[in-house]
Amino acid sequence: MNKQDDQQRGSGRVRPGRVKEVTSLTNPIVKDLRSLAVKKFRDQQGVFLAEGLKLVIDAIDLGWTIKTLVYSKAGKGNSLVEPVAARTIAKGGDVLEVSEKVIAAITRRDNPQMVVGVFEQKLQSLSSIKPQGNDVYVALDRVRDPGNLGTIIRTADAAGAKGVILIGDTTDPFSLETIRATMGSVFAMPVIRAPETEFLSWRKGFSGIVVGTHLKGAVDYRTIPYSDKPVVLLMGNEQQGLPDQLASSCDRLARIPQEGRADSLNLAIATGIMLFEIRRNALKLVP
């Protein structure tokens, strides 16, 4: 490696327009990438990691800004990897060819994916929501589990929802665990973040129906009448459910009847049941 390469290594930055080979875990670039497992550093840099060639391709196709493409030596010469590398370079991003141990360290996996992308974070505001027809949005209050959040984003995508609203101190939508659980849907599903007070203020001007799940004062979710108006499905925290202030903002409160000894459902599963019931009504399907 020549002197110029050594200087580029020390700066922690790859010269755009080229592929850089990295094999050492002590390389400053690798240290920067490994730090993205921590929310503080993700937020400082405004980026996050996405694993898997398909996810990276989908993200680029959907207009997300890629900052760095990382691929293992096994991907060198791959007919799908090389075009993605070329697209990354064309967009001014960096491309790293790394050893298996380096990509395992970056992803914190024993059997990592062959390709990892570093993308700019993208969050929207409540003002970006322009509901029409029977559009459906999911609003989540203080979700704690990244797996739940990722699964809900994926399910919302599958059900044709138009966005996911994160209320209050919700787990990071750009954590490694959340991104993995979305299976790429995070790139197709708008994510909005807002404090509770801002959401409640926005809700006053929302012309559709707000449906929340709640144990008290709720009716069977299958009996709720829907119209051709937009719907916000409001789901509570895993442990505490909806707080009173958010519950009182709902037009309808629903419960999912259960049998057996279980007294509750996993949040992601409950959200999925509600979403597809709303979708079934919207499409006027026969039960």
C-alpha cells in the first residue's frame, strides 16, 4: 500500500470513485462503522446500517442516499454486487472491500450478509401526512422493543398502510435490530416521529377516524364500523398500553377477544390483526 493510501486510511475516509480494500479491525473506517451499532453515533452522523444485497438495492432504487457500500471479498466479481458498487461511486459514496472478520465485526454477526450499506437517516414530520380516501396510518406510543417496531413497519407495508407514526420515547427505528426486522420495508414505509403533545394537536385536525386498542371501555375489534375516511390505528406501549390521554383522543376503542390462559398478545401481532381487519373492511371483503 502506498503513502497516499496510508494517508487515506488514517483519515478514515475513502477517496470517492474507487474501491478500497480494508482487512484490519483497527482501521479507523472500520471503527467508525462499528460505532453505528450505538444510537448516539448514528444520530451524530445521521446514518444507519442496512444488511443484505437486496435491501441495499431496494434502498437505492427507492431514492435513499447511500454513503458507504461494504462488501466481503466473497462478493468481488459478483454480477449483482459490482453494479451496486458502481452506482454507489456514481452517487459520491464510498466502496469498501473487506475481509469476513471485518464485516462480521461491523454487523455483529457470526454469519454476516455479504453486503452492508450505510444510508442517511430519513424521518418525516406530521405535516407531511396528506391523508385521503381510506388511507391507513399506524401510530405507536413509546414502543420499547426494536423487533416489535421492525415487524410492525414490515406488517404496515404488507397491509398497504401509508406511514408509521412514532409517538414519544420510542425505540430507534434505525437500530440494527429494527432494520433487520423490517426486512427492507423501512425503505418503502414513511416513518414519522413526534412528541405526544404534537401528535394530540395534529389529531385535532385529522379528518378521519382514530381507532385505539384498549382493554377498558372497548368493543370487539370486528364490530367497529369503518367508512371511506382515513384511519389512524393507535397502539400502546408493550407493558402499559395506551395512556389515558391518548386513549381519550380515539374515536373508537377496540379489543381483540382471547381464549386460553394468555391475557395479552404481542404488540406486533395485535397490530397486524387490527391492520388487516381495517384493510378487509376497506376492500369490502367477506369474512
